[in-house]
Amino acid sequence: MWFDWKYLVFVMLPGLLIGLWAQMRLHAAFGKYSQVPVESGMTGAEAARRILDAAGLTDVPVEEVEGHLSDHYDPTKRALFLSSDNFHGNSVAAVGVAAHESGHALQHQAAYAMLNLRMALVPITQFASTIYGGILLVGWIMGMMKIMLPVIIVVFAIITLFQLITLPVEYDASARAKEQLFRLGLVRESERAGVAKVLDAAALTYVAALVSSMLTLLYYISAARDNRS
């Protein structure tokens, strides 16, 4: 199975191409709009603070974190983390990304069902991701891939389910971000298209991850059916 041409043609190659395409779209959009300052001159950190405060989330800190596009909201810490470029930057991209992460905080406040479900799945998904490679390695070395296939399918189904749930969470956070940015007057009408392009490009990376996971899961299911025939 490790050298199955079907895996190469129908899983690895499409997944690689889709992932590269999504990353290219993201870096192109972010690179372009990180050079376009918002008319207000507001930084990403300031935009996030305004959105959180307007929602009554004054106790949620906005902190700087190392890395490129390492921005995230941590529901366990109830804190928002922005990469240095977006924390200090006053570009359309920086404000858009900061607003998106603030959108996750708003989801948490509203007890958004899909976010709660994703949070509940984090421990089991982390466990599944950790053991996945080990299961493949043991199965290959011991020549037990056929026997291990049902376990592999279950493990990868968990990973795929997490990716599936993540998609609406990310799109909903972007929708909340756009709404708050314009409701609070943090960006101008002329900046609407730039914000949308940055957030839509970021969402495509999650679409690519889901497609890749689904292709891999379908491959394992197909392999299991072939073994029974």
C-alpha cells in the first residue's frame, strides 16, 4: 500500500496540488494587502481590542506571539494571540486577520455550537494524529497493513471529521469579523474587498486540508473493500 499508484495519483498528488494552490492564494493575498494601510491607521491589535471591548469581552487579552501567520484564539486561555506583523501592522491584511481571530472569541462568548464541538474533539483528534503515523509504520514493518486497515480508517475518520467541523467555524469567524469591522467603522467601504480577499484566501487553506483528508480516507476505505473482495 505504501507504493500503491492509486495513492500517488488520487491522494498524494491532488492533495499536494490543492494545498500548494491554497497556500499560494493566501500568501499572494496577504502579501498584497499587507502593503495597503487602512485609512484609520489602526493596528491589528487595536482593531481586535475594539471588537472585543464592543462585545463586552474586556477580560480577553490581545497578546503578541512569534511566527508568521501564527495568529489564533485560544479558548482554553480565553486569549487572542497575533503574530508580530499583524499585532503592530496597520494594513488591511493585519486588521482583517485580527478581526477574524476576534470572531472566534465572539463565537466562544455566544457558545457557538460548532466551535464547542471542535473544542470537544481536540483531545481525541490530537491523539488520533499522534498515533496515525505509528500505526502505519507498525503495519508496514510487520506486514499487517490489511489487518490494520479498519483501525487506520477509524483514526483517519476522526481527523477528517475534525477538518469538516473546522470549516464552518472558520467561515463563521470571518463573517463575524467582516460584520464587526464595518459596524464599528474600523475599515472603510473601499477596504471591504481587500479584507474579504485576505479572509477568503485564508479559508481556502482549511478547504484544502479537508479535501486532502477526505481523499485519504476514501483511499483507505477503498483499499479495505478491495481486501474483502
